[in-house]
Amino acid sequence: GENVGLHLPTLSVQEGDNSIINCAYSNSASDYFIWYKQESGKGPQFIIDIRSNMDKRQGQRVTVLLNKTVKHLSLQIAATQPGDSAVYFCAENSPGNTPLVFGKGTRLSVIA
Amino acid sequence: EPEVTQTPSHQVTQMGQEVILRCVPISNHLYFYWYRQILGQKVEFLVSFYNNEISEKSEIFDDQFSVERPDGSNFTLKIRSTKLEDSAMYFCATAPRGTNEKLFFGSGTQLSVL
């Protein structure tokens, strides 16, 4: 079974530093990946996505890296700001009529 | 920017009672989903809905759960006889075309079963 509990992994960073949040996905058939940000009491908010034919994609202050060999996904946030404090989830989708599956989440705390 | 709207934001109910959670999808979206999140845990898939029928459902979505689109705009999740373990945040999500694209989530309904 899965190890899910009340305590999320936490990453604490100083304001202005870069953040790297990691995710190991489970399904080697997954071909589409999304990072979501969830602030307290709110729904997941889309940040950036990447398809399996790419290994890097950049957005505004964010970069997603995909390593299919080791089934690893990372989210890099440049110049982290207090407003970036939230829980970050990776999500994966595999071909066919399958739902988006979320990972366990990482809490990012930005220290001003 | 278009939003998925959920009502109510909070629902408190007694164990064994029926609850209906409501969602107004983004207007041109065709695929609808319900997810739930127990406090401190990850977001879990419940059910997907397209063309007025269930596309896929998880093992969580047992006979106590049902979904429908009663009037062409609202998308509802009904729990017939709530249990304590149904207490969670329930999120509605929608997408224009279906799988392999991003989902747009509502702000959720916090369900507390006493």
C-alpha cells in the first residue's frame, strides 16, 4: 500500500533563493505531467505541464524537468517569493481514458 | 479568467445523512471530475464524467456515491448515506477535451461528517 500520512515533506527556502521540488512518478507509461500549487483552503492551481517527448519546459520563473529513465520530475522556482509558499503536487497521466493521478505533495515554506 | 465554481464551501452533516455537492463547470468544458482530499493527504480521484455518463471511477466511488448533470450546467456529487470517513475536501475539476490535458479545479467543498 501507499505511505500516506498527515505530514508532508517540507522544503524551507530563503526568499530570493531558488527552490527545487522533486517528484518520483510510478507509471512508466505516463506521458503527460503537471505541477499544481495548492494554497491553504483552495483547490489545486495549474503551474506548468510537460509531455513525455520533452525533458525540459520553462515558464515564468518556473522550470519543469523530466527524466523518464528514472521516472523523476522536478519543479524549479527561481527567486522564490513569500507568495510561493504552498503545497506542490505533481500529477501524471497515461494514455487512454485514465484520470490524472496526483503524487503526495511537498510543502514549500518561504522564509522572508 | 473562467472558473469552476463549487457550492457550498462548507457542509456539515450527521452520519447517515445524504449530501449533494454542486459544481458549475467552465462553460465550454466537456469533461468533469470529482476528486477528494482528506486533510493532509494527497488529492484522490473519484470519478470522471463525459457525455452524461461515467467514464471511469475509482474504488472509493462505491454505491453510496453518484454523479449527475441535472440541468446541463450543474454537475453534482451525491453521497447517499455519509460516513465519518467521508469527511474531506471535495474538488470538482473540468477540462475542455479530456485526458492528457490540464484540469481546472474549483475551490472545493469541505465536508464534515459528525
